[in-house]
Amino acid sequence: MADSLLRTCLRMTAATGLALTLVGCGGMSRSDRPAEVEERSTAAPTQSRENAGDEVQIAAYTPPAVPQQQVARAQPSRAVTGLKRRADDERRGGDLDAAVVSLERALRIAPEDPSLWHELAEVRLDQKQYGRAEQLAAKSNALAGPQDGRLRTANWTLIAKARRAQGDTPGAREAERRAGLAY
């Protein structure tokens, strides 16, 4: 009884699979042709095929022009503002681990906000995690725009402190020099 039931189920499964395959193929007819592609001529000088030889000339890439005015940075959401405020309170209260958690939550919402990366770098510096602090300040600098001169200066100053704490005096001097140029 169980064998015949199993065989019946297998036959029905095979028949269903075959039917679905045939239905899927039924939508394609042999008369369908691929879409025609129009040929576009370029403004490059024309050469006859006989004179062109095997040389292929490719035009150089020209990036689009950068707009003169920078677009204003979007205002942070209320959630990010609240998390930032909470992190400041936790930091002032000495609960650096909680401040890190709040800032990391804010960064999950607004990962492109360079000020959040800077604040997290400051907390890591307070925690004496100098390598992390330096990396986070560098990330903040990478995201900062040309209008963020004060933030860049603060980041380079933080990097100098982190390098000095790690015993990298020449690196600290270089960061201090760059802090003077950032604003």
C-alpha cells in the first residue's frame, strides 16, 4: 500500500514538473526576433576600412563637470539627532561604552555623516583606543566635503593626538601640519 502510494506521488510530481516546463517554454515562439540595435556614428574622423589598419582609437573619458556650488548637506533625522544627544550625555557622564553604542546606532541610520564618525573617533580616543580613533577620524575626513574645513581640522588634530599617544611623533607632527592646512 505504501509503495503504491509512493509511486503515485512520484508520477504526479514528475507529470507536474513536465507540465510546468512545457508551459514555461510555450511563451517562446520561433518567430520572435531580438530587438534591433541602431548604429550610432561618432564624431571621430572617418577612415576607410582599407586605410584604418588594425589600430583602434578610443576617445579619452571626460568626467562630468563638477558644479560650482556644493549642495547643502541634508539635515540629520530626528532619530540621529536624538542618538547624538544621548551619546553626548553618556560621554559627559563617563559611560563611554554606552556612548559608542548610541553613535554606532546613529551611524547605521546615517553612515555618510562625517560628524558622527568624528564623534565616535573622539570617544575611542577617550577610551585610549588610539588606532581606532585615528581610523575613524580618517573616515570622517574622507566623507567631509570642501565646506567642512573645521571638521577636517578637528579630525587632523585628533589624529595627531592619537599618533602622539602611540609614540609616533613624526606622524603627529605631520597631522598637526595638515590640521593647519585643513581650514
